[in-house]
Amino acid sequence: MSALPIHDVLDELVLALTHSPQVILQAPPGAGKSTWLPIQLLQRLTLRGKIIMVEPRRLAAKNVALRLAHSLGEAPGETVGYRMRAEQCIGKTTRLEVVTEGVLTRWLQQDPMLDDVSLVIIDEFHERSVHTDLALAFLLDIQQGLRDDLKLLIMSATLDNRRLGEVLEQAPLITSQGRHYPVERFYHGLPSQGLFPVHLANKILDVLRQEQGDMLVFLPGEREIHQVISEVTARCPAGVELRPLYGALPIAQQQLAISPSATGQRKVVFATNIAETSLTIEGVSLIIDSVLERMSLFDLRAGAHRLKTQFISQSSLTQRAGRAGRLMPGKCWHLIAPEQAERLAEQATPEILRSDLTGLLLNVLAWGCQKVSALQWLDQPSRPALAYASAQLRQFGAIDAAGTLTAKGRKMAGLGITPRLAAMLIASEGSDSVSTAAMLTAIIEQPERRGEGDLRDNLSAPSAVWTTRAKQVCRMLGEKFSLSPLDDALAPLLSAFADRIAYRRGTTHRYQLADGRGATLTLDHPLTRYNWLIAVQLQLPADRHEAHIQLAVPLSLDDIRHQAPQLITYRHALEWDESQAQFKVWQHEVIGEIIISSRPGDKPNPDQLIAAYLAWIKDKGLGALPWDQPALELKQRLSYAQQWLPECDWPAITDTDLLNNLEGWLGPELTRLPSLGNFSRINLYQALKSQLSWEQWQCLETEVPSHIEVPTGRKVAIDYLSPRAPLLSIKVQEMYGQQRPLTVARGRVNVVIELLSPAQRPIQITQDLAGFWQGSWREVQKEMKGRYPKHLWPDDPANTLPTTKTRKSST
């Protein structure tokens, strides 16, 4: 073991951990940072408490723990143990625990002092899951306020040192140089024509024929894994075992993929980026890297995740290639052109910037922080994502209107389950439905990969994995496990998925969700015969904005009325009646945005009427208002005033601003409408003018005036709606004698002058009259004299008196 590269920096690392609260270790794959270093730290450091090492995935956590225990000649649960969802192996003598990220987050919530822990190691930090970022924020908070003796070690093969350096300014960075074994890397793009699985299978078979050793193939997802396995199977040479490896596989099958191949056999493992982590797949010296991954992106507008297939980052290229050199020299084929590889992003986008943050916000509030910004983050969570999360928590009853955590919210956070499922479980407590709710939780957490499903089918024949998880959830709630019919669990299910109640649009496969969004099933899906569903799992297709229902349970309107009557409310609405040119009032019976029934409503009070008007305008847009010429011109003048006179404090006047502030600027005018009167009575000019103070109005009238004085003394309107604005259209005779430009906005903007013939047709457009008189006037004069001989066309218009009369006899 002394040959491991990490051995060379062990003394430096021990010294750093002795004197620094945080240490960063960058070590390439195969250096021994996961499977050798933790035991050395346990033996070399003087620690009062135990070491916790965090792994990003269950398979990695269990495998690392087994290897560490084996290195001590012990079974797991003695010196080294592990803990993950639905499984743990911990003993009284355990001093090193390998845990998954979610377990650590829950542990921190339950015991923020971490009294029996001296060192926390975060392994494979480059993966940057939401749980990793959250755990780091909590650990830094503990170090600053509760435990100045707690140590933190961050480890990875590839690190974004800039971000880490900004947050952990004093943390020493220790680098372990070199791979344990060299890896030769090749770059070859696949042909653009033909099927991806076929081309990839050809490459795999070519390498198997030409090279020795086991192979690891990186693919973006489960679908591609099975497609390529199918292609390879048809032409695979004898003695080659094909094994899939992805997160949804049972742990036992994942373990088969990473175990050594049988004597005389070769093995090809087809894996997602699950195999980029600290897993060592015995015998692998060949890597085929598709350079693709499937990334989950949360769409705030759709309220669902979208799976996007994309190129991996430079750091992932390094991680994947490193898998070939863990135990022997290896080779890696990246299926991308060299010039494309050079353009890949250095790091992947962290999950905290592309995920639903409802769980993160709940955990932060339970931690005791009213604001997420109170903690230290490598990447600050976005405001829109936090606003969405806050709205979700209010729906679940986890926070009140002020954003303060409720008793229910605190209990939800303590379960360590996603907020929606936690809300369902708490709603089921004390009833016969708690075991069924626990089973539903297990199914929704790890659904079958069949695209679309009926939750009733899953519940009638639950797998052993689901049953084990459901029993664990019941133990967490202090309840006995005893399944009851799904009908008994409809009430808690409806309370947690109130926004996911779906109503079929006509006789189609399309549904409207209670939150106003749309969702679909496939055309021939059996569930499309039901008018009402609870869509418990949604996913956005790559090329669409309407979510796809992946898992649902059918129900009836009577079920909703009986099990969750609080979800049915009444709402006044206004609808425009073209024949009578007025609004009509309706009272709708609704579930969220789904209208169940309607009847003519009672006359609303003034406040209700104004609210209905405003809602209708927001829905239809500003174009539904009666914009006459004066109102449009005033709006445009204010827009130009903001551009030309930015030093003045003008009100926001864009369409977005006006829609966002409808009540402020339009509300007073709406109160003057007769009851249910039509909008033609609204004075939009006055509504806009009322937003200006006396000083602002005077400035507008003076500097961006509606009219301007011309040389004849007449005031002529300026056209601000023209693309050439500010535009003055005027007969040329009225501009004789004018040499200086006409200006607005304190002389900053020249008025565009459109000179007209006696027949009101444009003959010249200019901002420079003096230049026009001296230049092209001669040609214009000649043409105009021929057309209009009785009118005045002087040789020296710059020094001719202007006139409103056009004929010579009138001058």
C-alpha cells in the first residue's frame, strides 16, 4: 500500500488537519484517497470522536466501507461501518462511518453539535449535489458557532479551486500528483450518419478484439445502456459477460457489475456516470466514453424536471479516463473529436443551480436560518428557485405567510424525506392510512422505469425493495406496518398533491393540473379513460413545455369531495360578453385552476369587481385596454423621457412594469367605471398622467413636448409614435428662414423634420435645415417650381420669411 501516491502527502495532510479546521485534498483516481487514506487518518490523528466519510451514492458508500473494513481484516460494523437509506451496518466499536449525503444532512439536523464526531470527510466533492452543498454550509456554520474543534476534509480528483478558495480562504490545498497507473487516451468522434447504439457497439467490439482486459462503457442513461447491450449481445464473442450499472438497479445487481469477472471470462460494464465516483470495478483497463450524460434540470414554469442529454465537462473526462488506471495501465477512447473536447466546459453546472430547492429551503429553515443567504455557499441559490420553493412549502403547510417554519414544517424536516412526501406522511399519522402512505413514499421515491404507470398496480404488488423502505418509514413515524386499501390514503395523498390533481380536457389524453399547468399521457394509455387523476410524478420531455405524467392514480370528483373537501373553493370571475359589450359575473366552483362548475354570480362588491377587472387585464394583456391616440403618445413620450433625460426620476412605463403595477396606475380609473361597464370608458391618458408629480409633468411638457413652435409662430404636433420620432411634419414654406436645428430634451435630441409639398407629400427629411438650404434645395426648388408654379420657391430660403400662406400672391 505504501506505493499508493497518496502516501507521499500523508504527513503533510496529517499536519494540515492538526492545525487547520478545513483542508482540501486534490488527488487523481487510484491515488488511494477513498480506500486507504481514511484508515491512515484514523490511526495517525488524535481524535476524540469518530470519522464520518460522505459518499455521493449508496453503491459507492457500501463498497468503500467493505474495502476499508477488509483492509483491517474485519467485517463491516466493527471499526468501519456504513449507513444509507434503508440499510446500515454500525456497531458499538465503529470509529469510521461511511454514509450517503442524505444521511449526513439528516444527522446534522438531529445533532448539530456532532458531539461524537471529530472529522468529516466529503469524498468526490466535484459531483456537487444539493446535499453536498447543504452539508458543507451546515458544517461551516457548526465550525464557526458551535465546534471550533471539528475538522473538515474535502476530497476529489478534480476540484473547482476558485469557488472553494473564495469560501475556504484559509484552507490548505494539498495535491497528490500522478495516477497510480498510466492511461493512454484517444479521441475519435462517431459517424454522424446512422444509429448511435450501432456505432457504439461497433467500437466496443473492435476494442474487445484488439485489446485485452475488462471494459467499462460510459453512457448517458438506462435506455442507451439497454440499447447498446442489445446490439453487442447479437455479435459478442464467447466468454464476454455484459453487465449494466445504473442508479435504479438494486444494490445486489450493482454489486455484480463491480465484482471481478469469473476466471477465464471477460466483462463489459455499461454504466452511467455512477461509475465516475470512488467505485473500483475489478479488472477494468479499457474505457469507452460516449462523452455524454443525462442531466436533470428543474423547470420552474412547468414545476417538473427535464432530462437533458448533453456533453460532459472536462473534469468528468478526467474522472472517466482515470477509471482505466485504477489497478493496471489502461486505455480510454473518448468518442468526441479533439477540437470538440477542448471546448467542453471545465466543470459541470452544480445541482444547486439547476434543481428544485424546496427540500434545501426546508432544511435551512429547520437549521434556524430565516434566510438562505445567512449561510456560506459555493454558489448562491437563485431567487426564482427559492421563491418557487417557498410557495411549495406554504402549500404543504410547512411555513406560514411570513415564511416562518411551522410545527408541521419542523416535523417534515426531521423525516429527511422530500417535502411533498413528508407532508403526505404527516397527514396520514394517526389513521389507518399511514402504512399505505409509507408504501406510496417508497414507490414514488424509486418508481419502476416503464415510462408511465398506474400507482394502484404498484401498490397491489409491491417489490421487496419498496416493502423494506415502507417498513423503515413506518418505524421513523413510530407506527406498525400494515397495508390498507389505497382509498384510505387518498386524503393524505390529495393534501400533499393538491396542485397535481389533473382533469382531462374533453376526451383527449391531455390534462389540466390544478396549478394551471398542462400535462399529458400517451394517446392509448389506459388511464386516459379517467377524467380525474393525481399525477404523482411528472417529467418534461426534452423538446416540449408540457409535462408528461409518469405515475398517477385515478379517482373521481366524489372522491375529492369526500376525502379533501377543503380543496374545493368558490371564485368570482368576469367574462366579457361581446353581444352586450359588458362583463358578466360568474361564480366558479374550482379546485385550484380547474373549474368544476359555474353559475351566474351575485353582483360583487366594488373591491371584488376591481380585483376581477385587474385579473382579467393581467390575463388578456395591456392590448385589451382602450388605447387611444393621446394615451399612446403620452406613453411613448414617457418612454423617450426615460431615455433622453435619465437624471429625472420617471415612473416605470414598459408594458411589463405597467402589468406588474396595474393596481397602482389603473386602479383609480377602474373605480370610476359604472358597475360592469365596458372598458371604453377608461381614460388611459389620465391614468398615465396621474403617475407624474407636478414637477415631472412640467418637465415632460417642457422638454418632451407634444407640440413645438415653428418659425411662423404656430405650434405643431410632434409625432412620437413614428419610427423616426421625434418627427415634425410641416409644409416647407413654414420653415423658411430656419437654419438652426429644432431640439427637445434640453437640446440633446434634434427633431426630425419632414418637409411637405403643397399637396402634403414629403419632399425632404432632415435634421439639418441649414445644410439642406445650401445643398439639395436647388434640385427640390427646380422640381417644385415645375409642379407648383403658383407657390413660393425662393432662391435663398434660409433668409426668406416663413409663411403659412403657400401662394405667391399671398406673401
